[in-house]
Amino acid sequence: MGIQIFFVAIGVIFLLGIFVIFLRRKRKLSGSDFQKFSTKILETKTLDPAHAILESHKIFAAALGKIIGENAKKMTAAARVSQFQKRFPNQKQIWNFHRLRNRIAHETDARVSSVQADQARENFVRALRSLTR
């Protein structure tokens, strides 16, 4: 009887260890998904600057959702960004462009330059690249 309890305890500890490893694993964006999403972001160059930022941000949030999985449907874009922000080498810029996106979406007089749109695209792609490692 004592040996059986010992083996059950070892089994439970083993399963808990596997569970902890599973929870702590680093979720990544595959190389092919990075290529797909970054290409879509760069294709927004043909749009006017405000629309380009809205679309780029939407694509960026979709890429984060791809990593998160099914639960992403219940999350706002800000919640998705916050889940990965520590892995972004440019997290301050990502938040700045997220706020700019919100201003574009919610204010009638928001002005955006083509330089800002280019910078947003570059920063979204850079942040996605950091999620492939």
C-alpha cells in the first residue's frame, strides 16, 4: 500500500511539472505566419495614412490573436498587446501607435501624416518579428 501511494505521488508531481512547463512555454509566431502578417501590413502603404494605420493595427492585433488562440476572440486589441508587450523591443512605440489608432477611430479631426503611417508599419512588423524567437 505504501509503495502505491509513493508511485501515485510521483505521478502527480510529474504531471504538475509538465503542466507548469506547458504554461510557461513561450508562445511564438511561426515564420510563415510572420511573413503573411508582415506582408499584409506592408501592403497598407497604398492606403491613405489614417486608413493605413487602422488596417495595420488590425492586422497586428490579428497576428497576436493567432498566437493566443481561441481566447483572443474575447480580448480587445489592447489586451492582446498587453499580453505580449514585454517581448516587444519597441513597446513604447506600439502603445503610441495603438493610442493614435484609437484617436483616428474615435475623433473626427484626427490628422495623420504619411511618415506616421510608415513608422507604424515599421514598428508593427518589428514587434511581430520579436515574437518569432
